Amino acid sequence: MGKLEELILGESRRGMDRIADLLPSDFCSQAGKYVLSWPRGRVLLVTGFYVRGHGETDGPPGTKLLFDALTKLGFSPLVVIDPFCAEYFQTVGLPFLAFGPETAASELQALLDREKPVGLIAVERCGRTKDGRYINSRGADIRDSMAPLDELFLLSDAPSVGIGDGGNEIGMGDLEAGVAERLGRVPCAVRTDRLIIATVSNWGALGLCAALGRLPGEADLLAAYAPCPKTGLIDGITCGPSLSEDGFPLEHVKRLRNSLEEWI
């Protein structure tokens, strides 16, 4: 496994290290090269995971980092979310579109027709199973609480990247059998052209930034995370508002950023 991939898979708690061999050893580096090959234009960034009436702290900060990196590379990113993540993106000042659970496929097709994306990237975004459920880490179906934004990846012919950390996220359809057999979980069935797995999806987004050669400075990193507890986002493991992600304190992502800087 490549050094970059080892860094974002460090301290794995949800078994991503047990399915990593099903991907190319340099899966994150490959995803970076893939994104760099896209023509410059609109990129849709899809994120937001529903947790007890709130958005999760894992996903939006990584999306913010990717938004900034893609902008510096000449892309025109646009965030696509649910209303429960709107306050976060308002606070960090990024353009977004919010859709509710009743959103029809025709509305999402209209979005694709209007924006004509050159690529789609999902960061910690729950995707449907083969039988149409949206399963969270506790095994509950949260379909009635989230917009069917994975439909964008089914409708669009644009190249795509998925970033996940548990098996139920958009892109994990690439490893559907591995998630089911090795981890004993009901996997998301939605595929992407490239998949990045990480211990925390935000770490996968940061790894992609490194692969793009646009690693944020420490001030930019802190700016992406700092608004989390002030904007209604909660940690998906502790279910409380804090500067943590999947139970990991912010110090972990700071150390990861420094290690990635050495890798670059």
C-alpha cells in the first residue's frame, strides 16, 4: 500500500483496512490523477450524513477543503446537501443547493442539465442499498430523513469519485461484496469511477487534496473544522456537538495534515 493510503487509513476502527486490498494500492493517488484529468468546469460536491436531526461533523469539513483545493485548480465547485447541513456551509461561505427527502429524480436531472458537471465527488454521503434502503452505522434505515442525492451518480455520465469510511457511502458499491463478506455490513450499491476509503471520510478528502497537490495550510484546516459545533453538526459516534469526527479529536487531523505535508 502507498504511503498516502497508509496515512489516511491509520487507526482504522471500522474495518476499512480489511478491505483495502480490494482496491489498487495507490487508490488515493490514482483518484487525484483522475480528477486532475477532468476538463475545468463545474464539479458537484455531495455530502451530509443525517444523525438524530443533525448533520455529521464527518463530511462537510472535508468537502470545504476539497472545494478550496478544486477552486485553486481552476474548477468551479458547487456543494449539494440537505437542509440540515445548510447552516454550516452558510457559515463557511460556500455556495450550495439543498434538497429534501421528497426530492424527485426529475429535479436532480434538471440540476445536472443546468449545471453540466465535469465531475461529481461524494464525501461521506449515504447511498442506497440494493433494496433501496439508506442504512446508517447503527443499522437503521434513514431514507425518510435524507434527500436521494445518490441519484445524481446514477443519472450522470460525468466521472465520479466516492469517499467513505464504513461501507454505506456512495462509491462503496465498488466493494459491495467485500463490505458484506468481510465486514458483515449491508453495503451501499452505488458505484463511482474511483473510490477512496479512509478511517474517517474527512481524512480521505484531505488525502485527495494532498494527491491534487493542494494541501491546505494549518489556518485553512482549522477554518474548515472550527464552525462545526456552532452550526448544528454533531459527531456521528458521540452524537454531541464537538470538534471531533467519528470520536477522533481534532488533534488527529492536525497530525495527519503534517504527515501529508511530509509526503508531498
